[in-house]
Amino acid sequence: MAKIPVGILGATGMVGQQYISLLNDHPWFEVRYAAASPRSAGKKYKDAVAGRWHLTKTYTYEVGLITVEDANDVSNAAAAFKNGGCSFVFSALEMGKEETRALEEQYAAAGIPVISNASAHRWTPDVPVLIAEVNPDHTDIIPMQKKARGWDRGFIAVKPNCSIQSYMKPLHALAQAGYTAQRIIVSTMQAVSGAGYPGVPSLDMIDNIVPFIGGEEEKSEKEPLKIFGSIENGIFKNAEFPKISAHCNRVPVTDGHTACVSLEFAGKKPSSMDEIKKIWADYKGLPQEADFPTAPKQPIIYRDEDNRPQPRKDRDADKAMAVVIGRLRPCNVFDIRFTSLSHNTVRGAAGGGILNAELLKYKGYLN
Amino acid sequence: MAKIPVGILGATGMVGQQYISLLNDHPWFEVRYAAASPRSAGKKYKDAVAGRWHLTKTYTYEVGLITVEDANDVSNAAAAFKNGGCSFVFSALEMGKEETRALEEQYAAAGIPVISNASAHRWTPDVPVLIAEVNPDHTDIIPMQKKARGWDRGFIAVKPNCSIQSYMKPLHALAQAGYTAQRIIVSTMQAVSGAGYPGVPSLDMIDNIVPFIGGEEEKSEKEPLKIFGSIENGIFKNAEFPKISAHCNRVPVTDGHTACVSLEFAGKKPSSMDEIKKIWADYKGLPQEADFPTAPKQPIIYRDEDNRPQPRKDRDADKAMAVVIGRLRPCNVFDIRFTSLSHNTVRGAAGGGILNAELLKYKGYLN
Amino acid sequence: MAKIPVGILGATGMVGQQYISLLNDHPWFEVRYAAASPRSAGKKYKDAVAGRWHLTKTYTYEVGLITVEDANDVSNAAAAFKNGGCSFVFSALEMGKEETRALEEQYAAAGIPVISNASAHRWTPDVPVLIAEVNPDHTDIIPMQKKARGWDRGFIAVKPNCSIQSYMKPLHALAQAGYTAQRIIVSTMQAVSGAGYPGVPSLDMIDNIVPFIGGEEEKSEKEPLKIFGSIENGIFKNAEFPKISAHCNRVPVTDGHTACVSLEFAGKKPSSMDEIKKIWADYKGLPQEADFPTAPKQPIIYRDEDNRPQPRKDRDADKAMAVVIGRLRPCNVFDIRFTSLSHNTVRGAAGGGILNAELLKYKGYLN
Amino acid sequence: MAKIPVGILGATGMVGQQYISLLNDHPWFEVRYAAASPRSAGKKYKDAVAGRWHLTKTYTYEVGLITVEDANDVSNAAAAFKNGGCSFVFSALEMGKEETRALEEQYAAAGIPVISNASAHRWTPDVPVLIAEVNPDHTDIIPMQKKARGWDRGFIAVKPNCSIQSYMKPLHALAQAGYTAQRIIVSTMQAVSGAGYPGVPSLDMIDNIVPFIGGEEEKSEKEPLKIFGSIENGIFKNAEFPKISAHCNRVPVTDGHTACVSLEFAGKKPSSMDEIKKIWADYKGLPQEADFPTAPKQPIIYRDEDNRPQPRKDRDADKAMAVVIGRLRPCNVFDIRFTSLSHNTVRGAAGGGILNAELLKYKGYLN
């Protein structure tokens, strides 16, 4: 089977590099188009990232030779895509919110589906915020979006903020078992790669932590309500619960966001910690059932040791696509508490985006 | 005025060194007796700590020449103290809980007051757990203790766990203003010096955090109930509130424990964040009123910047004896949330112990 | 082809774990015997390393079920090996030098070849110190060793200290091209994993470096002379050059030793930096020619960027078995200078040991 | 005695803040004028540094209220200075080399002495590069400079690069004793504060080192030749020795540059390591003899422990103005080797600049 050619917007940045690297051996997709800022445009990809490539794993020889295009030049992209150059784009744009929003819409309007990591469209009502295991049915918003916008083939689908990823699947697993979360207080310890490069200055991260990440707490509190929302009578409605209060901290870790979660259930409560562990161990979603190439075999891994999960030791579990949880115990104030971890630039960014693309391909949106 | 000669038990360890260093220029107390494990006994202090001294500030020439005694040899201490050697001891013992408990009792029984950093006696009902600003009246437990034990001059007083120190004074300030906390969910990011030396292996603290500190969460949840307890009709009763649920994490920071606190009030609530900031800014305790030498001028410092407090920049505020708070804002689930910071080996250990000694001296217990 | 069953001495330690992990999928060897301290003996391997497993990659299900033996019980090992249990052992013992030396000799005397990571036998004259690309012919010392000791099948072969590995292959490549090093001044920045676990305290590695590693400089200065030695008329002679002066430092890096090398040639000098880069790029040894499974395809990788090699980005190059070099430039005092990097627990420890085993198998010493 | 009013150019940057902080309690100088980029001009100093102040120690209330001026506006400065506003300026400018050079000359031409931290004028032949203990007589270049430039009261004097500071005084001490260095190979491990703020990204400094600092090696090799130069017959001549080869590395340390030095003497060699230690212990310069307020009591502190100096433990020795040395031992290739440490933003930057100002005041150049 011929691979589907894809493009990357923001290909030279932190998340763009992660996309390139993860797609090296992808069985369905193949990078053929790379766009970035005008500064990089016209250079070969290998020259554009020389001295700025941050990953251990490198890009392929072929990708290194791709000429980087100007991401703002949508007509150029449209032309390239018409000639069979590409089927859709992953957006890892790092520009301002307004510019990103407008540019992603231009791509979609030009007939190019946009699977985005940017936060610009997360609160656009007709744009789905997808976690492939949790709300694969939210792809049903796409036809509504296309219709409303008058778009033919193009559309926009996004992934949520990286800092909530480690506890959305566990919450979903519990909700499916009948245990819905009503209130959550969460404190995160987030990796510096979440801020891109150059990102967080080392003077702030040696013998130090920073108890603030601009905009992160608001996103953490709002986005789950959209992810847990539902389509009723052709209208999308956000969920009302769980109420979340987030403390977001930056810590000296390269990759891997950790969350300390205290949770109160709405009604029925699990009978024991063991019941919860079993629910998590048994959890599977569409990506597992349909065996998507990037899907982790086991989306939630529970570790029984007292002192896990730890970012350096657990972030790469199952191709860095699994969530690792530990320390499940009764909460002294709410019902339960636990610590969860997710790789922020893989599962929380490029890997999550690719999994979404696999979901959208499976559902026929990328033909 | 001649200085009061004092002794240090566990003088060569992490907290012992901090005591030695902080007492270098103390106007009331002077180190004359240093005891440690049999391994160090018989050596000059400077030789006993050679290659193991961890602080930037050093010990005095005189302390360097003190011959270290065996901390287990209580009769030796008693003899030394009778000869005018010392008035009381600071205990920074790092042995097992049972041994510490027994040994501290032996010193007290031998007529030597013990002001301790160890956790061994925190739940002994007739031993006060003191934070000098918060519960100075708990020294009234001491006569009860002496009577029950049949001790004459000796007694035991302890300080609480370092990880709760950053929010006990803020809670106390609010309670004094009529706003009592009912429920608290707190997540800490604690410095490695809290585990002593060698303590936490560097392999666990490079590009990593550890979401667990043995026993710390239990201490954090129980000790405040004793500190907020009261003596009624000659009987000490623990408080019933606040209910606390703690997540304690170890992070790559040398000194300074940070806490992310979400708090629900029991009844009356402050009218605004500004009212709370004013309560904190105005907060004073007996140490400030009586102008104890080690007391911070302002026990609670609030910083308005978004991204403070930070351990490296704020831990040394007011001789590392102040609590620094920031990010006060409404909680999405409870009433308010904030981030607080306290220097764990100064305010949370040796400095706190010295302030307790100043309180006890002021109240006449060290004559 | 059936795999050769092998044993690991010190299987639960840092390097032992690395052996277990690297042998997970090895095409020639298979772990069947695991021995450690009496404390671990009798436990299943998975239980013996519970809470102490430091690597991202884990052990196989089968290895987890192996019952750990007491490494001191050589007769037990001998019996197990006779029954077809094992062919040889990798020694990752972490006991004292004298005990290690004696114990490794007992294994060899019992007919079990010992391929060791320990430093105990590096200066035993009839024990070869092997780097598979550099001195594969030093295996010729083994028959001399067997004869002198009266050993039949057993023997001892060791690998050198990890801190010199990053520049031994580059020196060898230059020497083969006729450019021999006369004097070297080298300064290393070494990873904490080199000290095992718990190893270096985090209090020494946060906002700090330690300019000393016990015994490391002496090893760095002496071992190259043995590696570059030769057998003449049946007698092994150490080399007299290069004279090396080493400064060994510990830095806050998990894995990967970096060396800053200034080098003076003995006679003939390369005509240009480009000539040297070509020599390094073309360098191949027996492991590459015979295509050993653990051999890096390209033993020396040169990076042209100004700011490489960097431990986190380059240590895993070619399965963490390659040396990565950068910053080659004329030295203001000697002839040339450069910076080189090698993964200390893979290439410098377990991976290097496995490559030596592949060499010894290839030469027929493990039949 | 009334304090001398001084100005700071680049007052809001990293080094500028250090100047402000160190001059808080200075007995001779008082900050009255603060200039920075146009972005900060017109703001109160406290507003200009809000959220950007990096030091534990803060600025005085009075400095906080100073209105920041545009550093490019020399005529404004000249007017302010004429009105008795200021006597001279410390330049901590962080603009490009050419702009800095031109701007500093404009200040000097306007009658304002410039004591600079910038590297712009270090190779201007008639500008002295001063280390107050090492070459205080190089102030004799100033009259030559004034004459050549036609300047009346203004002049420019600079301090050298921070990375060489830890070994210049030790070399000078040895030279004074008759032991001159001929060749030096040095490898540094430099703190991130040397790169300013935001400076080095944390992604490059977590579990990593960077073996390159742009321009640093060239400065390290050339500047000592100017510092050890001499005025002969009214003409300044650089020294020809020592030949230096430097490897400069960036490591995850906030403050404190460490250097591993191997040194070959030109002729006569010290008889023993003890002789060298005595020379260093006895070393005094004009700052000590004339008791300058910022001078360390003992400019070179030797520590006998194996594992010192260490940045976090030793950088603050003697107000962070002393050099701390350890590990003196024979070099296997040259004559001796040792490790030395100096605080890069105090002794190596603002503290060194203030000490130079004290020297220039003492010599009458600031009247």
C-alpha cells in the first residue's frame, strides 16, 4: 500500500521535529511537505534545523532534502497538494493565537485537512478536541464544521493541552465503569520541553522550580469539559463536570508531565482501590480495538511501586504513548488520589496528533 | 550578658551543621557541647565534619576545636552540664524513631531540656509541637509533662515536620481573623536537603522527580491538628480541622519546600483576595512582638509577581525564616488557592528549633 | 542456531541491569543464570530488582523468573554450568577489589570464562584489557594466562575504565594512519551513573560539580598503556606512550562521559583537520568487518556543529556503542584538540563487555 | 565622608543587577544614575526590573525609585553628571561589540570615566584590562589614553573575561615568586549566569553539558597576555607567555566558573606542592595592602580536601571575591595541575568592576 503523503506546518520547531521523527517509519503516513517561518523557507530541511535539532532520533535522508516552504503561503501548499503532493497537514505552528487561527482556517478552506497541536481552535465550537481513546465519536463534529464553513474536503481537528493528558484517560475509564468525577484538584509538575526552544531559561531551572505557566491552568480547567461533551440533536454541548482546579508548575525535567490528582466522584463510588486498578488495566479504546499503528497496546499502565511514576523512567512507556499511573490511595478529603504521567511532546503533542490522524483516516476523513 | 551554653545532639549531620552555623553569632546562645554517633566521638568537631560540611557558612574556630562526645552517653552529658557546660540541648539526632524517643527521654530525665527536630516525640501527647508564632501557649504543656514524668528541670519540646511550615502561619493568620480552614488539598515539591546526606541519589534527581516521600504525607495530615489543638481544663486536645490531603513530591532543589494549597473555609469567608493579603502582611506573633533574635521581621511575605515564590530566589528571605507566598487566587473547587515556600533546613529545621528555644527562654523554661 | 546461555555476576546492580537489558534480544547470547549478593540470593530476579530497576527498557519475562544465586557460591555455578546451564559469565561485581579479584579467579579456575567489567584484574599482567576495535589481538594473552594458571577452559578478560573509552578509538585510528600520540592532557566531565546506585548524592549534583573521582585519574593514565601494549616473543609489554595527564570531574548528567582532549603527536603530524576527520570517518575494526551483532556500524561519528557532542543528544548514537566527536581544531599548545563522548554504561560498561564476548566467541574462546 | 555618586549603564541586565546589589552598602560609592535600553527608559528602576530581578539580595528603596535613562543618550548623562549627579559609570552594556565600543567612547569623551565589564575594548591598545591584585600599575596606561584621545577627565578601563579569573591570581602569585608559566592547557566548566538572562535554554542544561561557548576560548587565550604585559619606555607591550590552550564548556551551575589547569613553568620550578600552597596562602596585592572595601581578605584560598573547590559550596568565599583552589598535584605531562574556582558574576563581573573602581579612586583617577 502506498503511503499517504503529509505535510508539517511549523516543521522546524520543537513539536514539528517530534512529528518528523515519529513519522520516520510510519506505516500509513510519509512526510513530503514541510513548511515553517519565512526565515527557514527555501532552505533544505537539514539546513533549516542544523544546530537546532533536539532529538536523539534523527530525520530520514529524504526528509533532510525537502525544501522548506513558507507556512504563510497557503496557495503554494494548495498547488503542491493538488499535484498529489500531500493529503493533509499536521499543524505545529508556533505563531500567535490569532494568526494561527486564521492560517489554519485558510488551509482548511483550501481543501487541506488540518490536524493541529496549536491551542488556537480548541474553543472554536465546531472544532473537535480529540483524544483518540476518549472521544473518537467527536469526529462527528467535522461534517457540521464543513457544512457551517462551506468547506469541501478541508477541516480542522485539534488535540487538547498536554498537561491534562495524563488524567483524561483514567477519568474516562472510570466514567465508562459508571464512576463519574465531580470535582478534581490537580497539581502538575511539567517538563520544560512544553515551552518549546529556547523556552525556559536554565537560570530558572537550576536548583529551582517556577510555580506558574501562563494560560495553562485555564486550559486545564476548561478543555476537559469539551472533551467530555456530547452531541445531542445535532448540537454539541460541553460537559458541566468535572469541576477542576489546577496548579501548574514548571520543574527541571526535559520531557514528561506529572500530575497529582485528588478526585471526588459524583455519585456511585468504586468499592476499592483494586477495582479501580482493574478498570484501568482493562481499559481499551478504538485505537486499541482497531489496532492503530501509533496506539499504545495498553493505554493506562499502573505501577505498584511506592515511588512511581517518575518522568525519566516512565515517560517512554509503550513508545511514549501510554499513561503511567501510581500511588492510587484514598484521599483524606475527596475520594481518591493518584499520580499520573504522560510524555508531553509525544503522547501530549506529536504522537497524539498522529494518533488522531490515524483515527480520522480510519473514519474516512482523510480520503 | 553572658551567653547561655548549649549542646547539639547529632552535631555532625545535616541539621546539626545548620544549628552550628546559625548559632555562630547568636546573641543569647553559644555552642559548647557537641555530641554525635560513636564513630565521631573523640574527634575534634572540625575533623569529624572534614569533607562532610555542606554549608557555605562555616563554623567558628572555637566550635571546630570542641571534642565530639558520644550522643548515647547521657551521664557524660549530665556531668558536663552540671559543671556549667551547658543549659540545654538541640536534638538533631538521625537514628531510628524508637532509639531517638528513648534517648531524648534520658536527656530530659537527666535534667537537660531537649529542643528537638526529630519526629520521634511529635505524637507523644504531653510533648508540645511548637511553631513560635502559631502556638506559643502550647508551652503550657511542659509543666504537665514534667509533672507526669516526674522530671525536675528537663523536658522535651519539638518542632513539626518541615513540609507543612509554609502554610501553617498563613492558616493561623486567617484563623485569627476569623476565617478557619475546613479542608485542604496540598501538593508539595520538596528539596533534597530534607532527606539529609547522602540522602536522595542524584540518579533520581537529574531530569526527574520522585512522587513519594516515606511518611511525609501522614505527618503533613496529622501534625497540624496537634499544632492547632488547645488545652482545656488542663487537658490537651487535638483540633479536628482542617482535614488535609497531601501529595508530597521530591524535586531537584537543594533547599526550600514549595506547597500548592487549595483551601475551603469552614464558615465565614474573606471578602476578597486583597483582604487576605492584608491579613498576611499584618500578621505578627510573639516572636515579633518580643523581638526574638531569630524571628523574621515579617513572618509572611506576599509577592505579587505571577511566577513567585521560587525556591532559589525566595528561600533566603529574612534570614530564611520568613514564609513567602504568591499566586493567591480563587480556587475553582474550594475557596482559595495559593503557593507557599519555606526554607526547610532553616525555618523548617534548625532555625525553627532556635526560635523555639528563644520562646522557651523568654517563658522561663531554660533557666 | 541455539543461543549460548550466559550468566551475570552482580546481576542486580547498575551494570548488571544494563547487561540484562542489552541481552534481551541478543542473537547469540541468552541470560540463564543471575548471581548477586547473598541478600538477593533465593529471590526471583524481578523481586530482587523491584524498586531498584533504573532503566527505561526492562528485562524479559523469562529473566524475571530466574532465581538469583549467591555470587560467592562458585561450586553452585560450576554445577549449574556443567548441566548445560551456561557457557560463560559477565562479571559486574561491585564488591571490593581483592574480593572481586579472588572470586573472578575462582570462577575461571572452575572452568567458567569471566568477561569482566570490574577493575580488579586490569593490572594483572596475564589478563587482557580489551576494546574490540582497538586491540582484538590481545586475546592472544589468554592462552598464556591459561597455561600459567593451569586453567583448562576458564579465563579472565576485562574491559578498561569507562572514562577513557571516548578517546581510545580516535587515538587508535590516528595511530593506524601513522600518527601516534606522545602526550595528552585530558579533562573529563563524567556522568553520575558511573558511580552506581545510590552513588553520587543529589546534594552534590544540583547547581554543582565535583572536581574529583577517586582512582579515576590514575586508571585513565595507566590503562591506555596496556591497551596499546604488544606481545613480543611471547611476552606482553605495555606501551610507553602516550603520556596522559587527566582531570576527572563529576557533572550532573545521568549517562555519557565527555572528554576535552589536547594531544601532541610523537613524530609525523596529520596535514589538516580534514585529514583527521577522514581517518575517523573511515575507521573500522574487526567488530565492523566481522559484523558482530553489538558493533556500531560506524565506531567514530564526527559532528561538524560547533556545540556537539552533547551527552543527552549524542550518547545513544548507534545503539549507544559509537563514540561521538566534535570541535576538532588546532591546539594552541599541543597539536590538536577535540571533545569526545561515549555512553559510559553501554559502550563503557555492559555494551563493551558484550562486544568483547562477541570477539571472544568469534575467536573460539567460548566454545 | 559623602559617598561618590555613580551611574550604571545596562542597569537592568544580569550584571547591572549585580552592580546595584553589591553597591547597596558600599562605603565609597552610591548609585544615583541608572541607564538601560530605550525599552526601560522612563520607568522607575523597580518597575523596569519587575519580574526580571534574579538575585536573592534586592536593591535599596532609593534605587528602586530612580528613573531609568536611555543609555544611548550621552548628552543627558553629561548634563546630569555636571549637576553633581555622578562621578563615573560602571558599564554593564549588553549591546553589540561595535555599538558598545562607540558608546563607551562617547561617555569618556563627554568627561565621564567608564569602568567596563564589556569585552568591546579589551583589545583596544590604550585601554587597560585590570585585575586589581595582578596589574594595578596598568592604570598608568590611562594618562596615555587620555592624551592620545584628547580626553580631559573621562577614560575607559575594563576588566577581563570571567572565565580566566580563577587562575590569573594564582599565576601571578607564582610569577612574583619567580616561577613563570610557559604553557597552560585549561578546561573550564562555566556557569549559565555567564550568558545573561534568558541566556542558556534549560533544554540544553538538564542532563546535559554544552562543550562550546562562542568566543570564550579566544578571549581566554589572548587576554592574559595583555594582563601580564608591561609598559616599557612609555609603550605598552603584551606578554608573550604563557601560551594557553582553552576548552570552554557550559555546565548546569548557576554561578561559579571552574577551571582544570595543567601548567608548565618556563624556567625555575617550585620545589614542592607545599611551596606553592604557601606562595598562594601568602599572596596579597594592593587591594589587600590598601584595604579596599571590596577586596577579599585572602585573595587565594586553598582547600586541602580531595573534592574541592565545588561551585555551590565555594563560590561565595570571602564575599564571592576570593579564588578557591584545590587538587594541586604534579601533572603527568606538564609540571603541576590544579582546579580553581571564581564567582563569575561577582569577582568575574560586577565585584571585579567595583574593585577596579576602588583602585582607580585610590590612584586619583576618579576625582
